[in-house]
Amino acid sequence: MEVRRFLKKRKRDAHKGDYGHVFVLAGSRGLTGAAALAAQASLRAGAGLVTLGVPASLNLAMEKKLTEVMTCALPETREATVSLKAKKEILKKVAGSDVVALGPGLSTNPETQKLVRQLIVEIKKPMVLDADALNALAGHASLLKKTSGECVVTPHPGEMSRLIGKNINYIKKNRLGVAKKFADQYNAVVVLKGAGTVVVYKGKHYINKTGNPGMATAGSGDVLTGVIAGFLAQGLKAFDAARLAVYVHGRAGDLAAKEKGEISLIASDLLHKLPEVLARA
């Protein structure tokens, strides 16, 4: 894939506002890594600004870990997940952003899941939905029909199983068909992850050929979510942002595996290889 066809050379007088602002809503107690990976990946993909919204008790840890990412401490539940009381502040942050990434590490806390469902309907910006945002939609997928901005969903087969009520083996055997049907039914770009990740939208599809088994590791999907959001922030259409991100993510994984080996590869290795992939393009 010709990366430069999508990401043009930057002008000498460019400023960070030219490359978009991503708001990432992610993280809960025990799952801060997912939030950090997604936020960093958006920056590595080229977004000019990234703000990360996390439960208030986790904010200091994120500020210490993430030098370049802005943070937003949000009201939380007793379990240190984002509370319904955070909605007003979240929508305020969303209003000042160009793209929203929603889901990594948010938890399946019932109050947080209710918040997610409300946000999916009320947010008017392009969104990338992953992980616990998709879990919140299990049994409520029809809410996707109420979105007004471009929407990218990034399920693995287990998440897709919960979304459509089919078993995982059926999904694995009918990957392209399942993705096409879901994309058509809910007017969303579908990124059905796995070996040969499938990207589908409105009759178009892309089957990825980059990547390796070493990428079957915790946090890999969070990096992909951040990359998709980063490309959306730079003005790419949702289908193009998704297929380019899948390609670049897999290519970063291939470079990381060449250096580290498939067995020892971890998600942060993908972050470290994104600059090499994009610089070579």
C-alpha cells in the first residue's frame, strides 16, 4: 500500500492544529496500559494533539507516563472506572476535538457501559470504537444507526460474536461476509481483526497481508485503535484511515518481529516501529 498517497508531505509552515486533535476515552483500574498505548499510538500516527480522559484516581499515573499527551481527570465509580457523572466534561472535551477513540480498557462496569452507550449516540464527531465500547454495544448494536459522524468499529471475533449473537467459529469461517453484513446494517466501517484483518465499508473491502502471530499480544488492538484515530484526525476518510492503519500496524509488527522475534514481541514494540514504517513510506 502506498502510504504517501494518503499522508502527504508536511508543509514547512505547518502547525499542530493542522493535524487534528484526538480525544481518547479509555482506562480503568488495572487497565491503564490500554489507555496509554492508544493515546501514544495516535501521536505516533501523526495527530497534532491528543487528550486522554481517564478516571480521576488514575490521572497522575498517566501524567507521569505520558509526556506528550494531555490528560483529563474524570469523575469515577467506586471501582475506579469512568462514571456517568463524567458525561458533561467528556462532551466538553469532545467539542474541542476532531476525532474520538472510545473503549480501550474502560471496563464492563454497568455504569460505565451505560455512559458509553449514551456517548455513542450523542457524540457528533468521527469515532473509533474498540474493546469495552464494543462490549457496551452487545445487545444494543442498533445504537450505531443513531451516530451522525463517521464510525469505525474494530472487533476481534469474540467481540463480533457478542455483537451479532453468532458463535466465534461461524465468524472465523465467514469473516468477509460477516463484516460486510454488519457494515451495511449499521453504516459503519468494520475492521474485523485477526490473521488477514478485513476492512469493509459500503461495498468496498480490504484484506490485510501484513502482520504476524507475534502480534497476538495484549495491547496490540489498543495501538491499532490509536493509529486509526490519528489518521482520521489528519483528514482521511474512515475507510481509508482504517485500511491504512491496519496495513501500517501490521508492517510495524513485522519489523518488530524481525528484531525481537514473534515470541517476545509486545505491544509497545509496535509503537516504537511506527516511526520507521511511516518514515520509509
